[in-house]
Amino acid sequence: MSTADWPLFEVFIRSRHGLSHKHVGSVHAVDATSALENARELYTRRNEGTSIWVVPSNAISASAPEQKDALFSSPVEKIYRHPSFYKLPAEVDKM
Amino acid sequence: MTQLLTSINNDHDALNTYILRMADNGLILGQRLCEWCANAPVLEEETALMNTSLDLFGQARNWLNYAVDRDQRLQDCDAIAMLRDERSYLNLLICEQDNGHFADTMARHYLFDVWHRLTLEELCHSHDETIAAIAAKSVLEVRYHEQRSRNWVLRLGDGTQLSHERMQTAINNIWPYVAEMFDQDQLEMELMAQGIAADQTIIAKQWHDLVAQTLIEATLKTPPESYNQMGGKQGLHTESLGIMLAEMQSLYRAHPGATW
Amino acid sequence: MYAQMVDTGVKSLKHRSEMSADEQAFMARIDNESKIEPQDWMPDAYRKTLVRQISQHAHSEIIGMQPEGNWLTRAPTIKRKLQLAAKIQDECGHGQYLYSAAETLGVGRDQLLDQLHTGKAKYSSIFNYPTLNWADMGAVGWLVDGAAIVNQVVLQRTSYGPYSRAMIRICKEESFHQRQGYEILLTMMQKGTPAQKDMVQDAINRFWWPSLMMFGPNDDASTNSAQSLAWKIKRKSNDELRQMFIDQTVPQLEVLGCTAPDPDLQWNPETGHYDFGEIDWSEFFNVIKGNGPCNKQRLEKKVKAHENGTWVRDAAQAYATKQQAGAATKKEAS
């Protein structure tokens, strides 16, 4: 007799056509087929989805929080990547 | 003021009898699934069983409302559900069988789901427009029920030694209630001739092929032909129905004329 | 509130100067209302408190299915049966969302369930009261879900990201629960027979005080509460939430045409709040200790369902393993 729970899958749902899949939570399931079924039962009870992805939770690689500055602080300085950096005369500012 | 009904008998016309047979299948199997509430083997199944139950009650309500539209004496869908005794219920015997353990429930479910889906697909082409519309709506849900119960027959059949034995026993025990699904009485033959009811001879063939395939895949044996239990559609039930109805109807019957 | 008296493991609140650099940085993020995410550094006690609170919340949702399940098979109409089934199913779903959130803290659902099954983990005291008539379905929806919502709306701003997101989802889905319950009672009071009206008052009499107890002990009795507030795991104190609940509930009670079983309940124009009588704390602590009317049955039923399901869960796992092995062999052969 096993006591271990079924493996964990992360669930991503496309709520409407044209939108990307968004992480909504996780489900327990023995395989991908049942993970899709369980995700359907749990996360789309109110018409929330048009498509579901499930991914084994242990297949996800994440960036480390302590690398946050190294990874993400540099773009903060690069304000010239944003349209608001470029000041134009009012007549053409809709550009 | 309408006279308070205390019970509803079976003097329906042929079409309403057929409609009530469909309604009662959903009502009775839906009620059985309710009994699983807080007893399921895993939380994911708790959600799934309840979803299926909700689907079946929703479908039953559509059928019942149609029956009421056709015969005002029936009052409303709750009166029909709550004021009929077991002899007036017209569901298939397979739907009322006890939940047993999870393999019993899933075996019952799968064998019924395949029949239910095939029958609804036929009924989508019924000459009766309302029947066709209710069937078209229901079949989408039932396809999913079938997919899910089929997966459980596979998992339990080809899972562990213990689950294999339990699923095989469950299939053997429910098998005597299979033939009734395809048994057409005079009433159904006549409705079929009018293009209203589903043709169960075609469905029986498809059903046996599909189920045989699933059982092989699940490493299970198709039970040998034996004596078949019939009568549900004519109001002759097994003993478990009466107890179940007593529970389901107790509150409604204790307060005649009450609004809930 | 589904989490009561969550132990923080903290005897007294630390002053900032006593904290390590990590802790100070952590508290700075909390102060800035920045959410803590699973991989971020967090004090051990914060992690443990969260696991306790979130799992207690999850257990409550799951055990909470039982008192309502008690009437599901007897619901008086098909419409009421559909509504109740949908509500119970939501609760089961909310339990699952919350277990998911707890699992991001590095603890498995099987461990959490094991703690529930062995009596180590608690669930809300409210679910240890029996449901004795159909109006209880209304009272549970209106009062019990109502009390839970007061707390949960605030918890959407809790400092731990996954918990906050679960709460947002839960609040969105639960908004129909309380209305559903109230409508059950309103229908019985406005269109019901005398017997039905008696049922409603009886249900309110039995669920009034236990609902107020859901918010937990008074603030002055709780270090845990103070620590949880500092960490922004909790966002309002027990007494504040209880008062909010009473203030919003009494007018609804009047619309029903029912009374509360509290002779001291009255509007206080000076404070702008309702005054109310003293809660019977001995009853509360008794239920928390396991001596409520249904503690034993609720837990036994849960354990039995779990044990009866073991062979099913094992079979599903065995089947999946075989399938994966089969797929691997086929790949090798080709």
C-alpha cells in the first residue's frame, strides 16, 4: 500500500481565443491524460477555458530569486527602449 | 388553487412515457452519484463525480420540463420527481444499482454512458424537435462522462491485481442489467417507426463492439451470457430503488404544498 | 473564518533591531506590500505559520462538504439540489486550490492530509455542528459562508503570493454561496408554511453563535494573531472581522423577519456598531479540543473515505507506471 500522493502538474488555461495560456494552479494526477481531466474539472467549472496545458511540476525550471538583480535590474536603466523616452512635438505625438 | 397531488401514476401517453424513461435515467443515476459526496477515493474524483451528477440532474430537468409542457396534469418537474412511487419510475435498472465500491460505480457508469451517448446521438435526429434539441445538448456532456468512466475501467482493470479483480467482479455483477438497455417494447417500436425514438438494434451492435474493445484493453473478460434482468422501463424495479426514493422524497413529501 | 488560532510558534514579537539582515529585508518587503513568492527567502516561522493556516483553511473546505452533503440527497427540489451540489463542489475545488498553495511551501498534500487524518491538524470549529433541517442549508450559506467571506475578502491581500491568488479565485467563486443560502431562508420566510418558518428560526438559533466563534478568540488573548498581522498573513484582527460581520448581518436578519438568540444585540449609535453579548468561549474551546457534537463523526468519515480509496489511487498509479513503461519499450524497439 502506497501513501504517496499522485504527482503534481502545473495547469495553464487559455481563457479566450487570442489570449495566451496563463498559469492557474496545480492538480494531482497519475499521468498527463488524467491531469487534463482533473484540470478540466477543477479549473473550468465556470466556462473559464478554451484550452488547457498541463506540465509535470518537476519539469519547470525557474530563475533563482537571488539572481533577481543580476537578471532583471539592467533593463530598468534602459529607458530608451520605451516610446515615452522620445519627446516629440504635440502635433505628431500620437506616433 | 390547484389541487395538491399526493402521487402521480403512470397514465402517460406513449411519448411522455418515453420522455420520462430518459428523464428518470438521469434523475436516478444523478441521485446515486450524490451519495458519493464526501466519500470519494480522492479529491479530484469528488469534483468529477459531482460534475457528472450535476450534468445528469440538469438533463433530467430538461426532459421533465418537456413532459410537463405536454401534460399539465404533471404540475411541475419537482412534483414528478418527488411524488412518484417506485412502481411509477421508468428508469433502466442499471441506473438504480447500489454504488458499491468505486469499481462498481465506474463499471455501472461506463456501461450506461456508452449506451447513453449512442442513444442521444440517435435522438439528435429524432423527428420530435424538442427531443432532438435536448439530446443535442446532453450528448456533449455525456461524451465526456464516457471518456472519463472508460479511463477508470482501463485504470482499474489494468492497474493492480486487487483492482483488476474488483473491476472484473463489478463488470460481472452489473452485466445482467445490460440487455434491458436494448430491449424495445411495443411502445418504443411504435415511436421508432414514427422516427421519434432511437433504434436500439443498431445501438446494441455498436455498444457491444465498443465495450468488448475497452474490456480487452483493460485486460478484462466479457462475462458470458446469462439471465437478464428486465422491467425498469415498465416500473418493475429492484429493491434498492424504493429506499433511495424514500430518502430523496422525504422532505418534499413531509411538507405538501410548501414552496422551497 | 476557516483558520482559527493558527500557531505562529512565536512567544513575543521581535523588535526590528533583534532581526537578522535577511529578516529585516523580508520585513521591508512585507511593509512595502510586495508579495512573497515560493522561492523567496522567508523566516522559518513564517513558512510554518503559512502551512498551518493554509492547510487548516483547506481542511475546513473539505470537511465542510459533510454537513451540506448530509442534505444533498434530500434536497426538496431539483433546482435546490443543483445549487447545493454546485456549492459543495466549489468547496471541494477550493480545498484543492488551497492545498496547491500550501504545496508551494515545500510540503506535500499527502503529509497535510495525514496531519488531518491523525488529528494533528485542525479545521474550523463550525463544521463540528450538525445540520438538522433543510433551513440549515440556508443558514450555513448565509452565516457560515458569510463569516468566511468577510475574512477571505481581506485575505486576498495576504502577503504570500500563492495564498493571495487562491483567495482571489475563491472569493470570485464564492460570491454566489452566501446569496444562495440567504435566498433559501428568504423563500421559506416569505412563501413558506408555519413549519418552514419555524425551521428557519431554529437554524438561526443554532448557527448564530457558532458563526461568531468562527473568527476565533478575542484579540487580547492572542500573540499568534499579533504576529500574523505583523507578517500580513492576516490583515485584520479577529474582533475587527467579527464586528464587521455582525454589522453587515443584522440588517439582513431583520429583512428575514427573524431574531438572533442574543438579548444583548442592539445598535449603538455612539460607536456606529452593533453591541452584542459575550460568546460562550468554553463551548468554543471544547469544540476546538475535539468535543463538539460532530468532531468524531466528521473525522471518521474523512479517514474512512481516504482508506477506502487507497486501492483506487494505487491502481491508477500502477496503470500509469505500466503505460509509461510500455511506451518506453515501444520506443526502444523502434
